[in-house]
Amino acid sequence: MQYEISNRMSDVHGSAIRELFKLGADPNMISFGGGNPSAETFPVPEIADIIADVMKNAPVSVLQYGLSEGYTPLRDTMKDYLTRTQGFDFENNELFILSGGQQCADLTTKVLVNEGDVILTEDPAFVGCLNTFRSYGAKLIGIPMQQDGMDTDALEAALKARQADRHSDAAGRHGYGCARGRSQGTPRGQAAVHDPVLPEPVRHHDHARKA
């Protein structure tokens, strides 16, 4: 039986990540393309102890359906941590526990992006995000990368072009940036046209540095 693929998925490309992981599974190959962490760094005994403790003392908390926002004690702990270390204000903001960056990209795109909207992305960029953006009908414009982040001149030019398009576009579509960017260039260009930015997470925790 043949199925007709929806228009929404017709522009989605095959997963390059899946192909990279296939290559990385070859024991005779050392892959620098997939981004898998070293298995030797997994804290297996500690995780086993935590799982055993939870299953003995609070099994319902992990086996039963929970809040879609995430496990409340974990959310409270993360809010406290981010308030102390990053200066987050949770009086007017909220925190959700997600299954990974891919879900974050999907939810953000679902909430903020209409079909035909423009998203400025790093070039090259994470293919999982690109496919998510395409699946919602977004138009992608790649911004070249330099050693220390996005080419901010190219980013500023693209943002100005989008601003000019808005003045002539009766539909008033939006342009969105998905960028880590350099600390001075991206926010300045982003603020000029009031576009939201979906940053790449910075992995800076102690366990990551030790690994």
C-alpha cells in the first residue's frame, strides 16, 4: 500500500544524524561526526544506586503519569540553581523539563513560527533543528560561521533585510534567529528588530568539564 505524504513533511530531508550513528557503530571506526559522549564517563554505579533507591522508596513517582511541565522537585531545584548561578527571574518566567534539544526546537517552532516565516540559522547547523523548522513550513536562511561564532556582519545584514521585508509585507510575517552567535553581535542585531533567539545550550557544568 502506498501512502501520500503530507505537504508539511514533503520538504523534510533524510536524517544525516542517523547515518552518522550508523557509521559510528562500526567498531573499526573512530567517528568525529556523531557527538556521542564517551561511554567510559557514564556514572553507571551511581545511576544504578539512584534507580534502586527510587524504586524501593518512591516507585509511583517515576512509574505513574506526571505533570507535562516535568517532575516538580526537579523543576524547583533547577529554578533555584538557575536563579543563583544565572540570575534567572522566575516571577515572570517558567521552566519546563524536556526530553532533549530536539523537543525544545519542536515546541518553540510550533508556538512561534507560522508557515512561510523566515528563520536565520547557523550554517552549518544541527540537521535535527533544520528538519523541524522545515516541517512547519519555515524558510531557512543560513548565516556563515566564523571561529568565534556567527558572522555578525552577515547576520546584521540578514536581519536588516528581514526588517525591510516587514515594512513591505502586509502579512507581517516574523523572522527568527536560531544562533549561539558572538556575545556582542547577535544580541545587538536581534534587539534591533525584536526577534526571539533560540540559543544553542552551553554545556558548562562541572561533570562535563571533568569528563
